[in-house]
Amino acid sequence: MSENMHSTVIRVMTVSLGLVVLSGCMFGDSGAFRDRGDDYRKAKLSAPLELPPGISSDALDDKYVVPGLQTHTVLPGKFDLPRPEPLAKNVGTAEVKIQTLEGKSWILLDGDPNQVWPRMRVFLGRAGLKVARADGATSTIETEWRDPNGDGSTRERFRFRLEQGVQKGTSEIHMLTQINGGDNWPAVSDSLERESQMVRVVAQYLADSEADASVSMLAQRNDGKGKIFLEGTEDGADGRYLRLQLPEDRAWAALGLALVKAGFEIEDDRREVNKYWLTYLDPDAEEMGWFSRIFSARRPGLSRYVVELRPVGESKAESLIFLNYQKGRRLRETERENLLKRIMGYMY
């Protein structure tokens, strides 16, 4: 046997012997790695602690007594404790949407007017639009006349008006375009096409830019948002519903944003009939086991609803919001009320 062969055998035998010794340590009665999981079965009760003379155990008692606890009685009946509402899916993310009605467009976005105001000033500076007047009391910015073609054939100017959105922490930006006019602003834009182009440009800039943390005190003004109420009775023809003190166009836009923030998925929306078709997954269904989630043929807890907006009154200054199942099944009033309250919570 060669010297190299001999040394290899020695090493193998040494390693094997080490494994045998280590196994004995791990599984032996007195080894360093002995399992002590059942040692508590052999534990014995020891004598209670004896305090030295002159020391009382009263110091260990509760010093504060809960008033009325001695006379506490259990109320009859059973009560269901509601689960806390889960966070909306888009918490922490900014949204910029373009709303359009009868050719008129405006921007709906997250952020109070006092947060959007400085961002609009930055946009105007980068776009090369000179500010002719900025009124913080009315949250209005007007630009100077400009020559878009550079040949003097056309003049145009813009007016931007910021309004508090229906939901808390949202804003609306309305625009007015004037072309080749006098000193007075028109009631509606001279060119809805040009207005729509500017709306898209501003919306794209606000969506791409990061939120500015600076706050302008000029843009602070009174809160003119609409109010919302939960009305109706369980035994009524339509059950419980929401009453929103807003005109139809603003109510429709505010409702769509609230539904998304409340965790609904909008399958379809039809402005001509004022209806949203929705999908909603019950948060309780997320607690099912991983095996069922993977192999289940359908998503448990998934419900489909339809939300209808009905303007009321001669001036249609208010709107009613109704919620039902899509397939015409009767919706339990407790479920209807809980979902309406959830939507209501995101309308502020």
C-alpha cells in the first residue's frame, strides 16, 4: 500500500470514529445535546417563599381597584363584535384621474388644495406660462396671453381653479380656456378640444411628479364639500341607502373614487344609467388555509354587487346611492348597511 493510500484510509477512519463519538454525545443520557423537553415531568414542588420578619406581602397586591367590578353582571344575549376595516388597497399611493362630462373635463387627484397649489405653480413655471393673477382666497390662477403659433394669428390664456374634493384629502382642478377674446373670461371654454389637451398635460405632470410637501397658506379656504347621510329603513322598498348632497356629475365621480378606495373592484360602469358593477372579496375569506386557496375552483367570499346613483329633486342637487346584488338575489340588510357604511367612510 502506498503512502498516499495509507493516509487516505487513516482520515476516513478518523472521521468515522468522530461521528460515532458525536452520536453518543447527542443521544446519550449525559451528553451535551440531550433532549430536555420532558424534564418538566420530573419537577417537584418547592416550599413557598418565606419573607423576612417585618416584611408584609401586601405590597404585591393591586393598588388600584376597578370601580363597579364587584357588581358586574353579564348582559343577556349574544353580540357580534365587528372586525376592524382593512386598509384600502391604494393606501399610500397617489391617484390622478381625468373626469369628463358632456365634453367638459377636470382633474380629480389625491391631496388637499393647499398641497396641490404649489405643484400647479411649479407646472406653470416649467410650461412657460406666465401668471397674470393668483388669488389664494378663491384658489384661482390666471395666465397671461400667449401666442401658441408664434405668428400673432392666435392668442390664448388659461384659468385654473382648485376646489376641495368630496373625499377628505382630495382636490379637483377645473380649467377655462379663452382664445382671441377680450378682458372678460367666458362662461365656458372657447375651445373644449384645447381645454381637454391642457387637462391631459396637467394631469400627466401631476401623476409623474412627486408630491410637494410645501404648504401654501394662500390656498386654504372653507370646506365646501357635500354631506352624506345613511337613510332608509330595513323594511322599506329599497332598504337602506346613502343620500349625497352633490349634483349628479360630481356625485358620480366621487362615488367611483370611493368604491376603489373601499376595496371594490369595478367590473363595469355605465354613465348613461348611473350604475357601477362591482366585485368585492370579504376580508374574512383571506383567512382560509393555503391548501384551499390553491386548489379551490372559485374564490370563496367573492360577491358581486351593483351600485346605482339616482339624482333627486328638480335641480338634481342631491343623489341617492343604492346597493344590491347583481343577480337580483335579496341582500341582507345587515350586509347592505355594513357595505354602505364602508363606502360612506371613503366619501369624506
